[in-house]
Amino acid sequence: MDLLLWRHAEAFELEPGGDDLQRALTPKGERQARRMAAWLNRHMSAGTRVLCSPARRTRQTADALGRDFRVLPALAPDAEPEALLQTANWPDARTPVLIVGHQPTLGMTAALLLTGSAEPWPLRKGALIWLRRRERDGQAQTMLHGVVGPDLV
């Protein structure tokens, strides 16, 4: 199974008294989302299931893909890595899963899968961590397939 963890692109700062879930992408964030979406559409399978946080900035990031996606409250800011993995049906999903979400959850999820400890690994805005689960010599392995930032595509 492939699990792709895509952090939302750059968003406006939270205004005093504002609603964090309503923060929108900046013009730079819109460009980041389009560039990364174009790269993803060239590299991930057509059958990839796309799951998204309910935050406006993540929905705008996912919109750049031009694919259907599901908005799930379990992926909201400050979600726990275990909730993200359960939502993705890791490692048992039959198709690849792309999660459009937030820090620190995405970095912690990657750290948990690769090291066994949910450390707060940094992930830049608009960047992607691509993980792959495979079996080698009878052993299940999670491997880092790639890390890509919007400035590299």
C-alpha cells in the first residue's frame, strides 16, 4: 500500500479571533498547490483515494488535483497519527491513499511508520511524503518512497 501525506500549501496567518478552519491559501500557496498537484497527477495512480481535512486551506490544496476527494473530520488540525492511519486503513487499504492534512500530524505519522516513534518531523508547506508498505522475505516493511517539496517540481 502507498500512503501519501501532503501538507496543505501556504495559507494566510490566523487573524486574532479568526477561525483556523477558514484560513485560505495565499496566492503563493495556490501556485504551490497547482505545481504539486500537476506532479502528483503524473506520478500517482488514477485509483488513488484522496482524503482531506475539513480546513479550507486543505480543501483548496486538494482542489488543485482536479479529482474527487472526501472531507473527513478525523483529519482536522491536531489529529493524532493513529486516527490518520485508521482513516487511511493503513496498512490494509487495497488502493493508494493520499491524505491532505496538517503539521505536526503528517510528520508525526511518517516518523511513527518509519521509526516506531511519533516524533514531530518537520514538513514544509505544500510538501509531500510518500510511504510504501511492502513485504520482503516474509517481513512487512514501510519504506520512504520519496519526499518532494513544491519548489522541486
